[in-house]
Amino acid sequence: MTATLIDGKAIAARMRGETLRDARALTESGWAPKLVSISVGDVAAAEIYVRNQQRQASEAGVGFEARNYPESISLEQLTGVLAGLNADPRVNGIIIQRPLPAHIPVKALQKAVHPLKDVEGMHPASIGNIVYNDLALGPCTAVAAVEILKTLPLKLEGLDVCVIGHSEIVGKPIAFLMMSLGATVTVCHHLTRQVAVHSRAADAVFVAVGK
């Protein structure tokens, strides 16, 4: 039995190429796609993420604007900024960078981003739609992990899958996405007894526990 190398970089490059073609077509029709990054206060912790996102956006033919607001900005002011971006037809996607100051709860901002501009898939509607197999935009890590599995020579219908970790942004969305593809899913978490028993019996294992 030979191992199959899962080349995530190659998969990403293919998808980026598809996005680049779509972005160029939009640009030629007068609707150049644009992504706006929102950070608040000291950006050192998020700086590497913003740089990587800017590079990836450029390679995909998508405009990228990084906005940084002072730490003193209020939740109401920031919500107003997001309302303006939601209404702006020139803006196609919005990313909320973390960490945020203590007085600005991240969930409040995620709810303030329009679901169809929520490229991180973190709006409650984006996560909830996965239950109905209506995937417009889903949590990035979960969707990426499932897309990688779909490239393998496996029949997904009836596949026994074990998901270790049940966070709202990775574990649970993966479980629902796999169920929608016909897989039989077991979800393990910190209260699960004998995780190894479930993982060894599975055809595929997703580990989403931060290590």
C-alpha cells in the first residue's frame, strides 16, 4: 500500500489560479474585486497575517486595502465603519483581524459584517447555513480541510470520519460539511473517552485542537 502525498500548496495554487481568472473577468467588466482588512490598535500581532493576505490577494488578482483604527475607537464607531463597507459595491470582502481591544467583542463585529462579504465565514448566518448545506461562505479552515479531502481518491459517501475538536469555527463546521457529503461522522472533544478508539476506526481523521 503506497502513501498519497496531500500537497496543500498545489491545491491552493490551483484554486488561486481559478480565482485569478474570475477576478480578471470581473475587472475587465468594470467590477474589480476588492478585499478590506480591519485591524484595531497595535497591529504587531496581526501584521504577518495581513502581509500574507495582501500577497495572496495580489496573486489572485484581488485588490487589498489594510485599514488600521486607533485603539480608542468605540464599538459603535467601528460598527458604523462596517455598515459603510457593507453598503459599498466596490468592496467584495471584509476581514476582521485579531486580536481586538478588550472593549470590542469580536463576535459583535462578525455579526456586523454582511454574510456575503464575510470572507472568513464567521458570521452566524454563514456557520448556520452549513447545517442546511447552503455554503456561500464558510469558515476558511473547515472548508479548506474538506476541499483537500475531496481531492483524494476516496468515495466520500459512507466514509467513516472522525473529527477531533468541536469548535464553532473548525470542528463543528467540518462535521456538518462531511455529513452533507454523505460521510458518517464521529465528533470527539475534551470530554470524549478513548479518543484513540474512534480515530483508529475511522477512514479519515480531522484534528482541530490547536496542536
